[in-house]
Amino acid sequence: MDELVERVDGQDRVVGVVSRREAIREGWLHRVAVTVCRDDRGRILVHRRSEQVSRFPGLYEVVVGGAAHVGESYERAAARELAEELGIRALPRLLFTFINRSGLSPHWLGVHEAVVPDAVVPDPDEVAWHGWLTEPELGSALLEWRFTPDSHEAFSRYRAFRSAQS
């Protein structure tokens, strides 16, 4: 069965409950929560999606995440996704939200940050490979490897957010 998500408006207010497949097909806004994972040395976790996943198989990602379930906050969705995909318990910190128009359909994207252990245990059904990159290494990888559209948009905004905080 397809997961249910909250359809939201341009101000991120709930207007109904729909299947995620329907939200994507119709281009309806819904919520997605992602986390930029750093280790205690500041490196960023990058992973390649499994070839078996339905969305963007085999592409690289800078963020870990997925759709928020009905009634689930961005933070709870981000924490659940970290547990499901990486096998870790962490409390991601919501940094910002925005309407992301890249990818399969428009959606509200809640971008989080978390410091996680470097010994993650990814779900092999979701993650084919993972590694830790410094920001300069990631900058090069973003130009050379095939990343998901969400990764480019989210990480560009993440870097701008962090620069503004410095």
C-alpha cells in the first residue's frame, strides 16, 4: 500500500490527506524531511541509492530522508528516516523549510542537520554505498557524480544557511 501524506498549501498548512503516489502524480505539495549528517570531524555523509528503490535508483545523495507521515512533524519524520535508513537514533535539528520544485514533484522540504556516529549501518534495500566526505571533496563530487535533484537544491541552501550563521 502507498504511504499516506498530508497535502499542504503554499503556507505549509494541511489541506487534506492523500497517497504519496497521488501527490507526486498530481504535483500537490506535501512534506518531506531530510537531514545532512555530519560526523564529529565535520565530514558529511554521502550515499548512493540502491538500484531497487523506486525514486532515483543508483543516484548519490547528500541528505537522508523521506516523506513525512500523516500527523508527523518534520523533526519526527527526519528522526524516523535516520533510524530506518541508517540504523541510528539521533535528534536532527530543523534548520529551515522551503518549497522544493526540483525532483519528481513540488514539495515542502524540511532540511535538518545532525551529528551522527561514523559507524552507520545503512539499510541495503535503500543504500548501496556510503562514505564520509569533507566539504571540498563533496563540492567536487557534486560536479562529477550523478546526485538527486533534491541533493543539489538542499545542499546549496544548506551551505548558504551555514554561511549566514557564521
